[in-house]
Amino acid sequence: MALSFLPGGQGEMVVIGIIAGADLSFVVSHHLMRLFTVILFARLIGKGLIRHR
């Protein structure tokens, strides 16, 4: 579980998952959800900050 929250790119996540013997589909899906969540919230927060100026 902790592997899916490590910083790094998708390639690095796969390599570390292979070395650690983790379930790659779990690590990759959590990493992608984390990326999408960060992008979504960054956009929403950015729009909110622009609106308040």
C-alpha cells in the first residue's frame, strides 16, 4: 500500500513495484488516482483564487 503513495513518475512506480514484489495493478491505479486528484484540486483551487482577486 505504501508504494502507491511514493513520489515519482509512473515508470519509477512500476520498477519499484516489481522490485518489491507488489501488485502492480494496485500500485499503478492508486498512483494514477493520486495524480488525477492533485490535478483536479489544483484546478479548482486555482479558479477559486482567481475569483477572489
